Amino acid sequence: MEAHTWRPARFMVIAAHPDDADFGPAATAAKWIDAGSVGWLVCCTSGDAGAEDPGTDPLELAALREREQRAAAAVVGYAGVTFLHMPDGALVNDLILREHLVREIRTFRPDAVLATDPENTFPRDQGVNHTDHRAAGFAAADAVYPAARNPMAFPAMIRGGLAAHRVRRLYLFWTHKATVHVDVTATVDRKLDALRAHASQLKDFAAIEKRIREWTAELGAEIGVAAAESFHLIVIDDDEAEQTADEETELAESGSTA
């Protein structure tokens, strides 16, 4: 296996909660941004249920977690962050969430979308993947294809000037069936710096850092680098160069059999 080198000019990360994107593809996002890509982060919820004390004010917690996520996003280098303010712990892949995501996609117009793998229900047989993670992953996929590219879907947006948009690639993170690995040796420290911003959630950062470094090193070893992040890549539309190469191959094969 070799390192994955394709890079989108514009990409969007769709996550369920504040800190998901930083535990997820933050090092890849930082790498792409350093190379010239423009990234945008969408958080479906504001993490208002992310506390152990039942007396916590959910509105105050949501405001705190949004501030933490904005600080983390600045470390990674995102151009901006959108919070959809869906209920934490009750996220549903329904038409309402899909419409919100389609609006974000048609507004920002990314080449690639990164989202949680919704099929990874039991990660490595060690626990259960949060229901919000799975809902966000399915919602992102359904928004990408076919909704965002279909001008008949949510036609009020079209009339309002938000034209249909074709996302070419979907990268699923936290996956149990990775197909590509991205070399993040140069940006794994930025991932950790972004995670440090989520102080309300990470009480033992030393343990988190140890786990992240071990995990990225394990993935890096698979492609012969110091650190990597992995994804299940779905190519929806090939690049023009890739299409040309495919067409040349088809022509060559047809010529050889003529």
C-alpha cells in the first residue's frame, strides 16, 4: 500500500459533535490546507449533552463547546465552521438534516466531503459507535449523493441562487475497511494541538496523546511512514485526467481485440 496523494482544492468535513473532526481527519485536513486546499467544517450538533453532571446547563455547554471547536478549527486552518444546532444524542438522518447539509454543500461547493463511516457500528469490537456518528455519516452520504447534485432536490435553493453541486469524492473516517492512507507525519502535532482546545471533554490529555500517536503510527507503518490517517474512499466522479486515462485504456484494449 502506498500513501494516498490526491488532494481536493476544496473540502468539507461533516461531523456529529465538536471534537469529532479533530479526533477524526484533522491531520489530513491540516496537510491539505498547508498544500493550498480550502477546508470548511460542519458540526451537526453543538455537543450540548457532553457532560457527566446532569445539572449542567446544556445551552452554556453548547456555547463552550462551540468556542472550543472554533479554536481547534483555527489551529487546523479551516476557512470557517458551521453549527447546525441539532440535538446532541438525538441526531436523525432525516429530510431536515439532509436539507441543511445540502445547503452547506451547495454554498461551499467542495470537491470532497469527509464524514464518519456510518457502517462502523462496533469499532474493532471495542464498544459501540455513537448513534450520532452513524446518523451524521449516513446524512452526509445522502446529502452528497444524490441530493446536492440533483437540481430537482430542494428546488427552493435553486431558485434562491444555490445551484446543484457535484461532490466528486467521499472520504469516510473511523472506518473498519480503509482503502487509502494519508501520510500525516508533518501534521500529527497539529491534530494534537487542535484536540487540546477541547478542554471540557479531554481531562487526561496525556492518555489521549499516547493513544493518538500509537494509532497514527500503526496506520503509518502500513505505508512505510511515521504517521497516517486512513479512510474508506468512494470516488463518485473521476477527475478529467483519470477519465482520459480510462478512455485511452479502453481504446487500447478495443484496438488490441479488433
